[in-house]
Amino acid sequence: MSVAADTLPWMSGVPAAGPPFERLSVFYPMWNEEEYIDRAIAFGRRACERLVAAGDIADYELIIVDDCSTDSTGRRADELAAEDPRIRVEHHTRNRKLGGSIRTGLASATGDVVLYTDADLPFDMTELPRLVRLLREYDADIISAYRFDRTGEGALRAVYTFAYNAIIKALFGVRVRDINFACKLVRRRVLDHVELRSEGSFIDAELIIKATRSGFEVVQAGVDYFPRTRGESTLSSPGVIVTILREMWALRRDLAGIRPIDRG
């Protein structure tokens, strides 16, 4: 099931229901992100400290998944981890692409709720408390963020994204806006149930498709979007698109074996 938080009654300043989450894990898949790594960690730490102060989480961890970077990302990640025990690093000995990095991050995370996003911070981390409170307020299993405005990306990327989301809806019946946006907040119970296999960029869609097919509830929330201004994005390259199509076809075969969770 999927609903949009924008259509639900929401009052800022109202205390969130239930006890705080024990630990929030935030992880960043990184490949050659030396220009962004310090900013990503600083903003992540600041957002988590605010959540601790507000009583929304009891503890947190920040995880960097270094996907065999060829620049100084791996070295800087180790330096940051040496400075702060709440920062951990997972190093790949070979480049495993986005899907492999996300799977590593999810496997490494110890929190009862997990956020993953890109190192270039495509959304404002000051919105993280709102997303955490939405997750608890509506007892959702996943918060899947979507971008309010994507005009900064250019026409070609906009067409690609529109077509991709349309294909996902047609093939899998999942009506989630901006399904491949790298801002998803996920409860541990989803990760314990859903097995992800994608090595490429299809992993975002695989997570949502398998979660909804299993009966988990996805709440969508709009966020302001900040396009990448430095570094390299390869998400619309021909090789990535071919991998997505191959993994999409494989998932269609796997869905027959997915059974809904027992909510009783």
C-alpha cells in the first residue's frame, strides 16, 4: 500500500506518537565523492543530533560505503571514522555500482530505522526530522521521498525519469512518484523480510516493489531537490539503462514467490 503524506492531516509541533527509535542508521553510497564527503557527513551528523535532542531517536550511526573509489574518498572516509566513533566505513575491493553499494549499506546498518541518500545530498537534511516523525506518526514501513521540482536537471533527464516511472507503474502496478529518488527511510522489519538482488540503479524500485507486494506500507513525502553541481552522475548512461532493463525482467520472474507478511 502506498499513500502520499501531502494528502494526510499533518500538524507541525505536535509530539510524535510512541517511543523514540533506538538507533537511526544513515548511509551514503560513494564513488569518487571527495568533493562531497565532508559536507555529507557534517549535514548528516547535524540532522541526527537534532533528532536526538528532540527525543525522536536515542542514538545514530553514519555509514560510508566506498565503492572502490579512485580518488581520495576512501582515505578521507577512514579519517572521518577515526575522528568519530559513530562513523563507520565499508570499503569495496571492486566497484559494485549503486545496487551493490546500497546492499552493503543495508547489511551494515544496525539501526531499527535506516536512511540512505546520495553524497551530494539531493534533499535538504533539515527535512529528516519531518520524515522520521512521519514514519512513526503513521506507523509506515517506508518513507519514499519525491522531488517537488526537477526543472534544474534539464529536459532529457526529465523525459527519462517520466518514462522510467511510467514503465514501473505499467509493469508492476506500483504507483509511487519518483521511485528512483535517493531518499528512502526504511524500518528494520522491511529489511529483515525483503531480499534485494539488484546490482544497478534498479535497486530503488526493487525495494519499493517487493515491499508493497509483501504488504508493507509506503508513505510518500515531497522534498525540495538540489541537483548535483559537481562530480559525475551516470544514472542515465546507456550501460545503466541496459542493466535496469535486465534486472527489471528478472524481478518480474521473482515476484511469484513473494508472499504477504502476516500482520497478525
